[in-house]
Amino acid sequence: MKKKNQPHQKHAKIKRAALGQFGRNEYAILGTTCGKIQQLSKEIIQALSPDFKLAYVDADHKSADEATTHSDTAINAGAYLNYTDKIDFHRFDFKANFDAFQFRVLFNEADMILINGNHFPGRKQVVVIDPVKFESLGRKLDRLTAVQLFILEEGQTTIPDFLKERLLHWAEIPVLQTQNKQGIHDFFKKEMMKSIPPVYGLVLAGGKSTRMGKDKGLIAYHGKPQREYIAEILAELCNKTFLSFRSDQSPETASNFPILKDSFEGLGPFGAILSAFREEPEVAWLVVACDLPMLDKATLNRLLAERNSSKLATCYRSPVNTFPEPLVALWEPKAYPVALQFLAQGYSCPRKVLINSPVKELEVSDGKKLLNVNTPEDMESIKTL
């Protein structure tokens, strides 16, 4: 029974990723001219793009009617969307109202988003101390909610008083000179490394084992239930490890590991992966099926050692069909909204998501490591390997 004056909760509470206007890891650069912000952003992107996927946000001061490059597009004829294959890149021109919900979809794959803070706010900020823009910066003090760095223009040696009054912790914020290009690049690279998501382990133990005739997760290939064996390996590699069960499934035996039940029901392993991200949307999930008796720690550890967090996932290429293997894979947080988009289009196959997304694929050193056992005959055959 709801208590008197208790706020009405109309919608279910679910965990949300910490997102800004455009994405997860965004920095608005402000305090100087647009030209200097654009140049600084290009230099940062050039320095970091070999290792990370970066995006840039800016505004054009010309309308579509004024810009000659737009004069012959379908936008001016009334289309809301015009797509152009530019050979080296793809271009979309929209004539629509965009807000954070649309932006976050478009910028989902970006590891870092640099924003011209003269035009748009960002979840974090970098403030350039440039006297020619003090007046303009003074009008944007409400945007300085999480300043991460001061950059002093040439000739500047101190932080101005109006910023000290606004930012009570100003003395704790790093300061770099604008000519210290390497220092600025190193700062952003360290920020990128700090933002790489932690890894949780997920043992898929929710299958009905119809072909096997008994619960595959309880088969003791290594002197203990296979799901416990895999969970113990993951516990050595991951920050936390969970057993994934169906919503209607009750464990037949006790476990030392927490259980994560499907909240996306009837979708098999795809639903288990989505349920894990719904529970913890800001971590990467090392997902492992419980029917791989030959799988070992070294094979799983390699996924972490060769992880590319800029991709949607790091996975092995199946030795059976050369497709990416989704159930021995490290899924990054950016895979969650993409998987939901596949579901919205009527697809519930995790392999299809990997096939049609940017992923890092590894060749498995020994194909037997990924051999899955689904039937009593399969179980007998592995005894000869």
C-alpha cells in the first residue's frame, strides 16, 4: 500500500548509463574562438584516432539555403533526410528536430566526443583561458559543471578571478599551456584509458538442454558442475561473475555465484545478454556458454588481453563456420543499444549482431576449445579427444 504523499512511480525503474547530450564520454571545449576549438579538436582526434574512435560536434553559421554545397540536395526540395555515399565517408543531411535521444543513437559507437562548447553543452568541460573570449565565457558559467582541464593561451599564466569564484575547486583542476600539444594529447589519452569499462562475467546456464536430456550446466567434466567450473575461471578474470538463468528456472544446486535471471524472456542467449546489460549497462560482459567442456582459462584470458573496447565486441571466429562466436565473447556497453535495435527489427540472434557490426575477431589456436556439447553422443565423442 502506497504511503500518503509518496510520489507515484508510473514507470519501472531501470538502470541508465551515464550519458550526456551526445554520448558516454563527451568534452565541451569552450573559452576561445570557434576556429581555435576546431583546430585543437582536430589535433586531438589525429593523435588519438589510431587507438580510439572519436567524434566531433560543431555548428555551422550558414543555413542550408545559404550553403552552396547544399543548394542542389533533396533537403531544399522538401525531403527530411538526404543520404550521400561520399566514397570515403557517408553523409546524412536531416531536416528534423534532434534532441539527446536521437543524438545518443548516432554517437553510440564513439569512445570520446569533442564538442564546440561555444554552441553546445557537454557533460565534461575543457576551458581555454583566452582573454578575447572572457566576456563570452562569463555568459556560459552555468555550463561549467565538471571542468576537467584548463588550457592557457600563450601569454596567460593564471586562472581569472571570475572562474575561481565559480569553480571553488579550481586549484585541483589540471592546467596546461596551449603550446604543450603532447601534454594535451596525453591528458585525453589518459582520460580515454580511465573510461574503458570494467568487465563482468556471465555464464549462460539457462538453456533447457532438450537434446541432452539433462541440465548441461550440471554435467561434471572437471569434477564439478560445468557452470561452476566456468564461473570460477571468470571470477579470476572479471570484476564480478554471474550465472544467467531463465526467469522460470530454479537452481537445482547451490552456487557461490549470484544469479541473474532473464528480464528479456523467450529470447534464449540473446535475452540473457540483453538482461545482463539491463542490470549493468555501463560494464562490458564476458559471456560464456556452459556447454563448452574444452574451454580453458587461457582462451578466455586472450579475449581480455586482445580486447578492443572501441569495437562492439571482441570475439573468436568459429572454427566450424568462420562466423563470429557470440557465446565466447566480450560484449562492450555500446553493444546494448545496437542489440536492442536488432530486436526492434525482429532479430534475436546474437551472432547476427556481431556479423553486422564492427567487432574484433580472433582466430582460436585450437578449434576444440570452442567445441560445444549438446547431446549424449557429443559427450561421448569428446572422451576420445
